[in-house]
Amino acid sequence: MTTFDALLLSYDEPMATTLHSRLQRVLGGSVKRLHGVHGMRRAYRLCAEVVDREQFFLADGDFAIDTEFPAAAIEPLDEGVSMRVWRAVNPVTGLSYGYGGLKLIRRSALREMGQAVDVLAALPGRIEFAPATAGITRFNQSPFHAWKAGFRECAMLTRGSEYGMSGDDARSRVEAWTRPAGGEFADYVAAGARDGIGFARQAARDPERFEQLNDPTWLRSRFTAAHGDQAACG
């Protein structure tokens, strides 16, 4: 059993309840859940008020933790480190990196979080990236969720990484999102990736528009306009 608190942050992910139960089985004990908070920055800040300990595991509502993840052996964050991110396998692109991965994070860092489009990039202190993989990011649970993932990630990669990623790394990841290897709703992932690239190029002239990437109502409206009501409900 882990000695850290744990929390699943969900909004509208179809499998969130199942993945919350899975997280509890693997980590042992109770895993808190914060659900349906509008606005990504607000949701992350509220996470700090839900947990009881300074350091806690934070999982997205579409994260499927590896049943062999060694939670009891995880060391606390060092002084000056605000977050550690484990990799997640992307079931559509085949890549494994920090996107959708498990985090060990400080509640104090969330309370002091600054402004950034990629919200957690605005934490004070250093961010560590663990080489190990902690699970799978199951973002492709519906046409909309698949599209949204491709849209947001490729818009941010095209805009420029706020984690200091090299240009070559960003380009290779964008390429993988636009040409998925397979997986459920892969066509919507690719469409979202292409739409996100176009959005980022247009928004470069008006950087405040990038805040729309963290607005779930705007994202769903954009998807519905492009793909129709039937797909949005899928």
C-alpha cells in the first residue's frame, strides 16, 4: 500500500469510474476523486484542497494504471521538485511519454501554480520525468475524446513545448498523432491532430486564444461544428 494520498481527476470520461476502481486496487486504500469541475486550471487547483497530504498521486480520468506499478516502493519528491511524471503508453500512436501519465505532485505547488497553457508546466520548482511507464492513457473512449486529445496535444506541440522539449521531439510526436498506428477512433485522433495544428498556427497571431484549449465547452462546440452532433454524442 502506498503512503501517499491519491486522487483521480475526471471531467466526462466514459471509463472514469472503472479506472478509479482500478487505481484503488493497485495503490491500495482509498483514492479520492474530483469530478466535473469546469476549467482545467481551476480543477487542478481544487485538487490541492481535496487531498490531506503534501505529496499525492494524481491521475487523469482516462488513465489505466499498470497492475504491476510498484506504488509502495515510490520515493517522495526531493526538496525543490514540484512534480514527478511517469510515462503512459498511447494506444493510438504507440508512443510512450509523459502525456496522460501518472503524477506525484505537491499540493503546495498546485496552490502556487502560475499561468501556462499546459497547466502543470506552470508549477513552481523542478519537474522530473521518470523513465518508467506507469500505465496506458485511454483517451480514445469516444470520437469526441479521441479528437480532443489529438487537438489539444498537437496544438500545444505546434505552439511550442513549455517543458523545454526539443523541436525535433515535438515534430516527431506531432507526426505520430497525425498518422496513428491504429487503435479505436484513430481517424478522429488524426483529424483532431490536424485541426489542432491549424488552430495553433492561426492562434499564433492572437496568443490569448490558446486558453480555449482548457475550456471543455469550447472544445466540444468546435468538435460538433466539424463532425456533427451524432459523433459528439459517441
